[in-house]
Amino acid sequence: MLLIKSELLELLRNAVEQVVRENNLPVEILDRPLTLEVPKMPEHGDFATTFALAAAKQARINPRELAQKILDRLPVGQGPLKSAELAGPGFINLRIADASLAAGLRRVLDAGDDWGRGAPVAGRINLEFVSANPTGPMHVGHGRGAAVGDALARILRFGGREVFTEYYVNDAGRQVSHLAASIWSRYIDLCREQDDSIEAVPFPEDGYHGGYVVDFARSYLERFGLAPARAGYDAAAMKAFGVELAMAEIRTTLEQFNVRFDVFTSEATLHDDGAVTRAMDLLAGKGLTYEQEGALFFAATRFGDEKDRVMIRANGEPTYFAADIAYHLHKFNRGFDQLMDIWGADHHGYISRVKCALEAFGYRQDQLEVLLVQFVSLVNQGEKLAMGKRSGNFVTLQDLIDTVSCDVTRWFFLAKTHDVAVDFDLEVATSADPRENPARYVQYGHARACAIWRRAAMWNLTVADLSSADFTRLAAPEEQAIARMLLSYPELVADAAANCLPHRVASYALDLCRAFHSYYTRFKDDPILPRSGQELADRAKTIDRLGLVEAYRTVLRSCLSLLGITAPEAMTAPEEE
């Protein structure tokens, strides 16, 4: 549709130029943006423009009169323009010529899986997401961030961007210390079952109570025996052990969730190799740090932050903020032009201070874009489940994947915009019926198209036969509506990439499936393929329709791929079918 849209815009631009010239209107009118939007109601055409409404005051002409003058100069019936009409106070509604739709479907088939792929765009993007603390299994909130980040990476790459995905391992903070102390306490409990002379260790007040901590402790006992208990607590060794086991479990879950990272970066490494110290020295060299009451501050207010930020506490311990800004500087030093972070909604107040630090380092604040992912609530039989990681009362992402599958979990996380909270309905998600489960409904849309092709073999029809399709026999409004949706896919992908909104791909896929399922069921008296044992009444028409099915299957498969969801070739049909 992008090509057709650009052609229509050129026709409109020429018409406006003629109207300005013939009526001695201010030439500044030509500087106004000329845009086309898709009307909400199909009866209002394929595209509409409000240009006459916007330019009327400058032209000193009634909007409807200006719109009529533009209409009079449009070459209706030529090229991609089938019709144009005046509506309301000055809208111009346009309809696409059937021949343009037919040519567009041929482009879809010729492009195949590359339909909608954007041209290469200069610049390297670092996309960091998940970055869950290595203090235990991933919970469902982490899962949503993982789904959004992975889908966004896929969409950006498909849109022509060079994207590098990264997981930041927070292995140097207090949470890891709390985990280590928790494992140690549980480990001592296990050791005392074998040797009660070992002194008991109370469980830490800020410890982690999940059952996985006992599992970690048992693994530690199996690997090292009683020797560490008799030697005494080694915080560094226990931290390393806890992070090792937690990250192994996180990596396994991510793999099963169809999420892969180009690199995992350790926070501890940034401290060890001096990156944090160098970042603070760089700010100090610019006169942007000062000491107060024994602490070292970054003068963030000079760059628009609400207050200055502590980098070194009075006890000499670096803050997480100090490591975080060093990490972002580290990304730029690796040659990235744009940074994108996906954080939890509770990090909203953290954005400004990091952007201010980047400006202090010499970068633009808009070179960091942060997406905040809202919370997920699990709903079972109408009631929300209470969850809390520290208390151990939470549902892991692995549990959810095992219960409802990777595909369904990803769909439910991606179906809504990331800045809206999700109520994950387990009753709906566990249903295998496409009529009840939207994830299965979309997957069934692909399986149905594959089933049509399997039936086509009964009449010796294959994809190779589509070389003769010219699509001139797709006269039904439902067929043309599907064609328009397929042609709009490149614009949809470009929009989703530009605005970092993966849910738009999910919404488009759902709408496309609804249109196709409706078309399939409403045309049972004139089906795409005849019933078994019947001859083809109109081979050319059948090939045109199969061409539409193939174009639909191609685009839907692309949508599912961008969402990281499989496109099954066969599924059990609902009972009524």
C-alpha cells in the first residue's frame, strides 16, 4: 500500500498545485503537509485527506469549496485512483483502483517473506531488556519485558535497523548479597542434618524465601560437601555460586521462551575493569561532581534533573546509579549510535537521571530511549493471584510456559501496548479452542490457509500455478478488503518499528485473521475450492483466490515470526467445522 499511497499523494500534490496556480492562492499553501489516513469506516473509502480543512483559512476559501476545486483536478479513473468524493465539512475520500490492488497482490507474492521488509537504515542500536536480577527464577513480569524486547528487536531488524540485543547481569548489588546469605543459611540447615556440631546461621531479614533457595543450597552441598560450613562464610564464593545457578536457570527459560541475546554483560566486570571509576573521573574532570557529607554527588540538576544524584555513598560504596551510567557509557564506547532500554514500570523516576548523565558525557538525551513495561497480573477464575518474589510467593515464567505454552504466553504479553497493564487470564490462555483463545485463533488462521493448499492438491493445484494469477476476478468486497490489508503491511511494520510498538503487529494479525475467517465461512456457497469429487468450475478464478490465500498466509506467517510465535501448518478445527 505504501507504493499506492505515494502515487495517490503525488496525484493530490499535482492537483493542489494546479488549484493554487489557477486561483492565485498563496503559494505558502504548498508548504503545508499533505497526508493520507485510512478512514475508520470502510464506506468512507480507502484513504482520506483533511488538507482542504487545514488550508482553507490560509486560502481564504470555504473548506468544501477548496476540497471541490482539488477534486476537480484529480484524474479519477486513471492510475491507482478509482474514485474521489467530497464528504463532511471538507474531507476528500479516495478509493483505490481494482487494477492497483491486483498489481499489489502480485508484488506480495513476488516478494514472499520479504514483503514488508524495510531498506537498511544507518546507525547501530543497542537494545537492552529483561536484565532481571540473578536472584532466582524469572517471574511473569520479567517475561513480558522479554517478549516485548525480543519482538521489538525482530521488528526493528525487519524494518532495516541493525540491532544488538543485550542482557545486563546485576551481579554486584545488594540483592545478590541477600541471595548469597539466604543460600548460606539454607545450606547450613542442610549441613546440620548431617553434623549438628555445625553452628546454626539465622536466616537473613532481607533474604529470599523461595523454594529455589533450598534447591540452590542443596546443589552447593552436593558440590562442596560440609567443608565450607566448617571453614566459615565466604561471601564472594557464595555470590558467584548463586549468580551461576540463577543465570543458568534464567538462560534456560529464555531459550524456551524463544528469546536470545547477542551478549550478557556483567555489572561486576564494570567495577573490576575500572569502567565505573573512569566514568566518575570523566564527570569530575568536567567539574560535574562534588562531595557533601562524605558522599560524592553528580550535579544532575545542571542538566534538568530534579536533584543531584549520589554516586559514592558516605561509606565508600558505589551506588547502582554509578554503575548504571558507566554501563551506558560503555555501550556508546562500543560504537552504538542509539540506546534502547526496556524497564519495569516502577523505574519511571530513574529515566531522567540517566539521560542527564549521558548528556554530561557528551551525548544527546534522545540517544537513550526507555520503554516502560507495565505489570502483569495472573487471573484464575476471575481472581488475581498475589505474587511477591522476596516472599517466595510468585509464579515463574517457566511455570507459565509449561502451563500454557511459549506461543500463548508471548501472545498474551504482546497483544496489548506495553504501557498498559495485562490481566493474564489463565482460563482463556489454557484453552485450545481458537474461538476462545486469541493466540490459537491467529495460529489457526495460518493452519487454515495451509489446509486449503493441501486440499488444492486434489485438483493438482500448487503454488507454481500462481504465476498465472492476475487477481482480476477478486470482485467480492471481502476479497478486496483482505487485499487492502495485505498491501498495508509494509506501512504497519514501519509504524511499529518507528514507534516501538510490537502490539500493533499483534492487532494487525488478529484483524487480518478475522477478515479471512469471515471470508472463508461466508463463502461456503461459493468456496475457494469446490467440494471433494467436484470439478473446478472456473480454474482462473480459483487460482486468483488461491493467490489471495497465499498472500494472506505469507503476511500472517511474517506477523507471527515478528512476534516470535510459531506458525503451525495443521491444527484441530473447532467442532462446528
